Amino acid sequence: MNIWGKLIGGATGFAIGGPIGGLLGTLAGHAIDSKINPKYINVKNNYESIVFTAGVIALSAKMAKADGQVTKEEILTFRKFVQIPKENIDEVSKLWELAKETTEGYELYARQIYNSFKNESEILVKILDLLFEIAKSDGIIKSEELNYLQMVSKIFNLDERTFRQLFAQHKSEGNPYDILGVKSTDDFEEIQRAWKQMVKNNHPDKLIGKGMPIEFINTANHRLATINSAFEEIKNLNKL
């Protein structure tokens, strides 16, 4: 069964618990006490994949509404980076709408995601990366959206350097040194080590092994391409 079938299953909300479980329960037509967090009876990676997917949808919906309106471009960007089978589009759209309109604050969703992935910072970075994609999809990252992204980053316990790297990656003319989190004065060998570590941390196979569903592979590949492009630009500059 793909991640969407697991996500939409009626018992999933009870298994997940917390605000994300409550959201899934609402989708399935059940009332779930968000204070209840029963042990998930399936494998750990299955639990994490569902938290990742539902959490991304919830934070994406909240992100899209951060500036007061959800645009067609923001929805299309989500669809671009997330592989949703045609037969599941209606359910995922309903989940998006529920998350957008829920009275639960985005902070609660972000904290539940953090508690699931606090030892897997690469996954948290990947979620924030997708939120950046949605924020910039209508042409510019507005101040309200940037504040939202900064708050999510803080809840995820990501450092300021990581946030600056992500911000640089999503600027139309991002500085390649900022993208890799290095300085133009650093030795090339040091820059190369930083690049290799980022490639390792952002390889799709590694992220999937840590709980990111395969349906999100497009966004993982996109980030990896940005990292490699930045390194190639720096490498060419060092040949001059």
C-alpha cells in the first residue's frame, strides 16, 4: 500500500495521536482526543512516514495561508514536488483544506513533527525546504511567510546557519557559497568536504531510509541538484 492509502485509513489517526492524529481522524470522520497518543502497532518507519506526510500537508497548508491567501501557484508547487496518484487527489485536497481551516496552530503540528524526527535533522531540513518552495512559488517570499519559516525552523531546533543556507538556495540568484554554508575565502578542499557532506545528508536513499516516503523523491532530487550546481559554480570560479 502506498503512503496515501495508509494516510487515509480510518484507524491511522488513533495510531498517530496528537494534533496530526486529530487531523487524520477528522478526515476519516472520527473524533480523536489530541491528548491520546497510543503506541503505533506497526513498524517505526511506517509511523514516521505517516507523520512526515501528514505533517508536510498540514504545515504546507498553513504556510500557504501565512500571507492571508492561498494561491493556485502554491497548490501547484505542492503537487509538483509530491507524487499523488489521481485516485487519492480528492482525499489529499480535503486534508489540505482541513489543515488550512483548523483552529490548531501550526506550532502544534511542527512540534509533533520535531518530536518524531528530532534525531533526524536531515528530515526536518527537507520539510523546511519544501515549505520554502511553497513560499516562493508566487514570485516572492513575503515577510509573513519568512516569519513563519523562521518560527518553524526554531521549533525544529535548526541552527541559524542551516536556515541561511536554505534561504540562499531559494533566492533567484542564490550565492553558491551561502548555499553550501562556506565562505569564499575558505580553502577549496574545505569547500569540497562541505559539499560532499551535504550530498551525503541529502541523498534520497538516505532520507527515505530515515522515514521520508518515496512519494517525496522529487523534492529530494531538486535539493540535491541545487547543492551540486552550487559546487560546480564554485569549482569553475577556482579554475579562473
